[in-house]
Amino acid sequence: MNNKQLAEAREAAAAINQGNDYSSKSKRMITSTLKRVLTQDEGIRARKIVEALITKAENGDIPAIREILDRTEGKILAQNHVTADINNNQPVYVITGIDDKDTIESLDKK
């Protein structure tokens, strides 16, 4: 992508994203309403939701298990390990999923 194309893409993105006055975190009404409701009455509703999530996980629900693990242990980061021996002239292949015939210009047209 050349500089002219990049500038045009930025202008188009700016035009599309223009006008959303409620996108900042401080103005997200649904999030603030949820937090307020969940913390009312000493967090009884939040406690019920957590208990339901734990029950689903105990029954083998994979998305519930994943949610609990992500929130307690942290999300697993994708890791790629590449090892090489500089004394051994082995080719290193990088698999990107992009066809060898594709060029930057042809990808921009897709």
C-alpha cells in the first residue's frame, strides 16, 4: 500500500467513524448501568450470575470453563517458537496463508 492509498484509507475510516458521541468508555451507558445494577443490594445479582457460571462449568460447559479460566488465570497468549541452528543451512518456511502469487497490489483490490 503506497502513501496515497494509505491517506485515502485513513480519510475513509475517519469519515465512517465520525459522529459516535457515545464511544468513549466514560459515556457507555449500558456498561455503567450494568455495573450499577450488579452492585446494588450487596452484589446479590452479581453473585447469582457467578454461581450460574460456575454451575455451568461444573457440568462441562466449555465456554463457561474458558470464561472462568480467562478471568482467574488470564487469557492464554498465542506463542510461536522458532528455533534455528545457524551452523546448519536449513531453509525456514513461514506459512502465512497468503498465496505466493498474491502481491500487495492484488491484495488491495480484493
